[in-house]
Amino acid sequence: MNCERTSKLAAYHDGELSAAEAAEMESHLLACLICSAELADLRGMSLQFTQVERPPLSQIERHRVHRALDAIMERAVVRSAWSLSGVAAAVLIVGTFWLSQATEPVQAAPPWVDAAVYAHSLGDNAQSPAAQWYLADASQRSTDPVHYLALLERKPEALDFARPLENWPLPECFGILRRRLENELSGLGTR
């Protein structure tokens, strides 16, 4: 004859039941001989396992275990690398396809070009959202040459081509310095 609570005996023996379930199982064990005998068998088997002497692993066996674990880990890393490279390839293919379908972009004018001149050069493309934004923002752009000093620090050649700097009255010492630098640099950067 079997008891319906024998399925919970292993959990009770291992201490996996809650306090209420453990208390209920203890009261059941006092009344049920089948469960008591089954629990005694579990305890006896656990005792036998604890008393068995484990043979020590030889150096060769330890090496085999380590090699097997390393192989498992390496397979997992390789599998992850293949998955990630597959995702990257898919993104690259989709991005390439998407970019090939895009229309020809409108060349943005450098910040020192007047918006009116740029709008005239756009022609029919002036209706694009980017052109509308650029033209709407033109009223807030500065044409004061001092505004472009940071640009000149990074790109001194802008002095020759930047429209706001075209008629900038510079002191005579600047002209002398410019000619001296042009002579020293063997004509590099001359007008």
C-alpha cells in the first residue's frame, strides 16, 4: 500500500519544505508507517553515501576534467561569437540596402556661407526639410567676423574663403605677419 505523501519525503529529508509543511509532515510521520519506513531508508542511504571514501583523482584524471570543461566553455564562446557575427552581418546588409535606397543628400553649406546664396544654389531642393530648417535658422546666424575666431584657430585657411571674413579690416601688423609666415613656409597658404 502506498501513501500519497511519499512524494514529499525527499523534500522533507533535504530540508526544502516550509516550516508549516515540515510540521505537517512530522505529524504525518508519527501516524504513517509507510512514510516512516521510506524516510528511514532515505536516511540510511544518505548515511552510506557520507561514509563512502572518495578516491582521489590522479593528475591525469584532473587534467582530463579540466580539458573537458575548457572545451565546453570554448564551444559556448564560439557559439556566442558566431551568433553575434551573424547579427552584425544582418545589420550590415540591412544598413547597406537602406543606404543604397536613400536619395542623393543635399550638400550642406559651411557656416560662413550666406543663407541667401545657399538657398539660391539649392534651386528645387529648397523644399526639403533640411533646407527649410537651414534657411529658417539663417536669421540667427552671426556674420560678425569675431564669431569665427574659434574656426580660425582650428582652420586658418578659412580666412581666405570665409565670406564673413572677406572684408574684415585687419590691422597692418596682421598683413606683415601673414607675409612673413608665407615667406617662411615657402608659399604654403598664400593667396
